[in-house]
Amino acid sequence: MKKYYINDLQERYNLKTRQSVYDRLKAIEIQVEKEGNKSYVTETVLEKLDQLQEHLNLGGSIKTFTPTVKTTVHSKIDNENFESPIDSINSVLDKANSSPDSVNSALDKANSFLDSNIQYVQLDLFETLMERVEEVVEKMIPINPISHWEKLDIAVERGYILSSQEVKNLVGTKPNGTKWTRGAFVFTRTGKIGNQAGWTISRL
């Protein structure tokens, strides 16, 4: 383990006093290690100090600095049967059918995998799991053939203004012209929403 003493840090960050080093260590909530009457820090702490230096170089202040969390993934490439945590979770969820019991069982197995393989957890793993869960849950929801009309009814009642893309998502095609009729609804062009036309909706 490499050790970095206070005078090393002074020189590394071009600081005039030892107190300036201690101020930075206090800002990142680090206690120095002791070797006799000498104080030092490890490479892990040095990484945070480097992050702080970069933050200051970009115009930030010590008070506004937040260290970046880094995670380590342990490799098992030499294992021919190695399966990544994401692959394992996907496999569990793929086996779930549309029943709530099977989905709950799949989620329990996924959670169990994460609990027993904590060394593989990465920052994006939770997001990946949630995306897969949403896909499975969507399969559980019965398709309502008139749900888009019901949503248009709500838009009429609440006076929503929808963008062209939102209208397309509901009825399957983009409106055109200044007034457009689809089914029992009339879409009237009203200003813009972002870079798209806005549409108010009324019933025939």
C-alpha cells in the first residue's frame, strides 16, 4: 500500500501550508493515518483529493464538492460457466408468465441473487432490473382496445393541449392542417409545444 505524506500532498496540489491540506481532508471527511509522528493517506483518499482538485480547477469550491462514488466489479472471466448478474436477472424474469404470482416469484429470485452476489452490484444494475420488471408488468396488464379514446376523453375534460407526437401515440397517426377529425374527436391546432404543434381536443 503506497503512502502519501502531508508534504507530498502539499507538493502535489501546490499548497503553501500543511493546514491547507488538512482543510481539504476535513472537507472530504477523511482522517489521516499515523506512522510515528508522520501523517499520511492512502491511494483511495488520494483519488478523492484529485477529484477535489479537479473540481476547484473548474471553478468550484470546497463547500460544493461531492466525491464521485466508484464501484469495482470482480471478474470471473476464467470461469466458463460465468453468468453476469444482469444475465441472471434477465433469465429469471424471462421465465415469468403473466400471472402476478410468477412475477412476484421472479422478483424474489432476482432479489435473492443480488443479496448473495453483492460484489457484482453496479450503479446501473438497479436501472436494468427496473426496466425488465416494467416489461414483465406491462405483459400482465390486459389490453383495453378503447383506452386511447378514454384518454382523449380525459384530455377534453381537463383541457389538455397535446403535442403532435402525443396525439400520434394515442390515435396512431399525426394530425394535420389546422383542424383535424378522428373518430368522435376534433383536434384544433393551438400554438406550439416545444418544436411541435399543439392541439386542443373537443368532441363532435
